[in-house]
Amino acid sequence: MHDDSRLKPPFWKHDAYTLNLLRGALAAGCQRAARPAGTVVDYGSGTAPYREVVSPLFGDYVACDIAAGEGVDVVLASDQRLPFDDGTVDCVLSVQVLEHVWDIDGYLRECSRVLKPEGRLVLSTHGTWLYHPHPTDYRRWTRDGLVRELTDRGFVPESIQALVGPLAWTTQFRAIGYHTILSRLGPPGKWLSAVICSFMHLRMKLEDWLTPATIRESNSAVYVIVATGSRSST
């Protein structure tokens, strides 16, 4: 059970370039945390689009969200507390959730609480992106700001991947704009959107290739961090 629109978007989808990079970075991050007999918790899973990628790396994959729906294994109570004892989870996966969370202290404290001493948090969120309420949208981060959010709460980042640099994300936003407008025009508009977005994705590849890594790393649309928890010994 997974969401193919996010896991395997067609090339002509308006955000396929970003989603494909995100899938690869999450897979690499979870590979670092992999435990064949362990437990991974997808905290704020939505429809659990990455189940197919992540679950083979662990013995047990548990999708937790505040709302019931397809792909959700556990519906969280109003306090959003995870149904696991302290120090019993090998990996917490948090995909594009943190920008929608008001109580970051509570959310990250819960991640830390359930992680084993050797467990890891694999977290992605936005650096620069358009407003996208689900149901609300509170924050964006610089690379330094996101690292500080985690380290101030006891996490130790092991790796940081920066996805979609500044040239490419301006093109990504144009692709979203074209898609939004053209999709209102019925089948002809959707066909034209597919053509334009396919071209835009080729352009994004070139733009990211041309952008120096030092600029891309500090000015990206998405960051993926793998970190050990405050219970962890490093």
C-alpha cells in the first residue's frame, strides 16, 4: 500500500524532479538506519508513500498519523504521543512534516523518547518552498537554522543532503504555476502542462548541475537530515 503519485511520479508531473530526489535521499538515509529485525516509525505518515522503499530495511514499519486513512496503521491521540515505550524504536522517519508542526519541542521530544540509544531520526523538511497548508504551514528553514533546531534538542546530525538548488527551485515553482493554471483548461491544458513540465525538469537537472555545491547546500528547497537522538551515545 503506497502513494505512487509521490513515490513514482511520471516525468511530466509538475513536481517529479523534486519528488524523485527526495525519494532517493530518504532511501539513502534509511539505509544508514536500517535494522533487518528492527522497527521504523513513520511519524506523520499521511498515506505512507514511502512504505515500499523503507519497510524492506526493517522488520516492522508502522505508519502513524493524526488522521485515519489509507496507509495509516496507527491513528494518534490528540497529544500526538507515539504508542511505543521509551527507547524501543530503531528509526523515526519524518517526511515533510516539521513545517506543519507548531509544537516542535513536543514533536522532536517524542522522536527522541522512543528512539533506542543507537537509533536514528531521518527527517526531511523545506528550506525554500511555496505555502502549502496541510492543514497549516508554519515554517521554512535555512540549513543552519534546521541544524540548530535539532542540536538544541539533543540530536546530533550525521549527514545532511540538500535537494534542489536556487536556480532549480525557481524553475520548479514556475512548473507548479504553469500546472496550476493549465490544469484548469481540461485535457488540452493538462497535455500542455505535461509538455512544459517535462522541459522544466530537464532544465532543473542542468541548473542543479551548474550550481556550485556550496551555494546549493545553503540555499535548497529541501533538506534531508540523518541524526542520532539525545538518548544516543556517539
